[in-house]
Amino acid sequence: MDSTGISFTALFTGQVWYESGISNRFFTSPKGRLLYKTLRPFDRLADSIIGITLHDMLIQRHQIMDHRIDGLIKTQGVSQILEIACGYSPRGYTLSRKYPDLKYVEADLPHMAERKRALLQANHGFGPDHQVVGCDVFEFGAPYGLDYVMEEVLDPDRPTILVTEGLVNYFHLDDISQVWQRLAQLGRVYPKAWYITDLVYNFGIHLIPGAVAAGSKMLSLATRANVNLHFNNRDEIQRGFLECGFTDVQIHRPEDFVNHLPIPMGKSKSVVRVVESQIHAP
């Protein structure tokens, strides 16, 4: 499994977060700004095919995930977060300042983790208990295996959230399901644990024939990676996560938060879903 190609999206997504006022400028770069401008035609194409732009989809998922994470910290005593495939996400930078007692670990492929670590160091971006480590979710053992990172870096006595944002749809369902199964198994050591992720469901069931192929091709071109649409509806999403070992699977839609969060909405219903699942100790 070669997972190195998806890091291209970190530059574009980081720029989108900054342009939307939810990130810091030091997470951007001239290349990211160029990509942001270059991909505007793809956004117009997305708007014409599925009724929403890629820009808005990225903001929808990020705001909902932030909202739910913040809620779990406040109501469930979460004191530890592992954000896998973190890219240029501002979440660790923001939350480690908002909650000084929070242990925040960012993880990504080694070269991306090195970049992120250097940026945070150069801009005084590390919080009190905040670190960046190399990790490949498809590897096992030291030094970058998911099992090794979770066992060596995280505290098994803390209520914990595991986060992946913008990762799921870049892999075939069989491959990403293996990651979900490992997260559900590894997460059982914590007194309380949750897994929060996002996905784009198979919007083709709501479009004219052929539109789904054009829409997924557009997303693939924009991200320079294959985009896989795994589920057709809410029931399939829930069943897929339950079969991987998660419990109490909640599926959040952007439409559910329009009265609570400044979420951008398109001309049609959003194809973004945020999945929040619990991991119960055996």
C-alpha cells in the first residue's frame, strides 16, 4: 500500500482553512496559494455537478469535527487526542492553547510530520503537551506503525479521541476498513474513546446517470489521487463502522448544524458526512 501520494492535498487544504479564517498563515505557502487559485475551476465544476464546491466541503467537515471534539472535551472529560494524517490541520495548534492540560499528538507520514514539526517550532506553535510524530496507518511496529505510535506515545489512562480528516475516501473500502478495525481494537485500552472521521458518500444515487462518474473524476483530478465513494446511504455507513468494531455510531450532516455553526451550504444537500463512533473497552 503506497500512501505517500495523498500529501499533495495538505497544501491545498491548509490554504482553504487559512482563507476561511480558521488557520494561521504560517501553515500556508506560495505553492499552497498557487494551488488554491489553480483549483478554482474544479470548484466551479463541482458546483455545477453536485451543487457544492470542494472549498465548502472542506470547511463543512472541519467545522463539524471541531464542534464535536470540543463538545467531548467539555462533556466527557477527553484529555488526549491523536490526529492521524494531520497534514497542515490547525487543530493541534488551536486546541493545545485553548486547553493547556490536553495532550495533543499529531501524526503523519514521516516527511510530512517533519515539515509540520519544523513549522510549529519556527513559529512557537507547540502547546504545553503537543507533539508531532511520524506514522503510517498501513505499517506495523516500530518506528512508524500505528500500533507502535499509539502504544509508545499515548497515555492509556486518559479518555481519548482518535481523528482522521480527509483520509477515508483516498483508499479502497477493504483497505480503509482494516485501518478502522485496528483503531477500534487499539482504542480499547483507554477508559473512554471515540473515533471521529469524515467521508463523502456515493452522491450518484441522487444524480442523473453518469454524473457520479464525472463528479468523482473531478474530485480525483483536484486532489491528484483516486477518490473512492464507499457508501450509498446512512444505513450503509452505520453498518460499515459497526462491523469494524465501533459502537454508538452517529452520522452528522452539515444541514444539522446550520443554526449553530457558520457552515457554508451549497445549492444542493451536502455529500459530506462526519462519523462519530465510540470505542468500548472489552
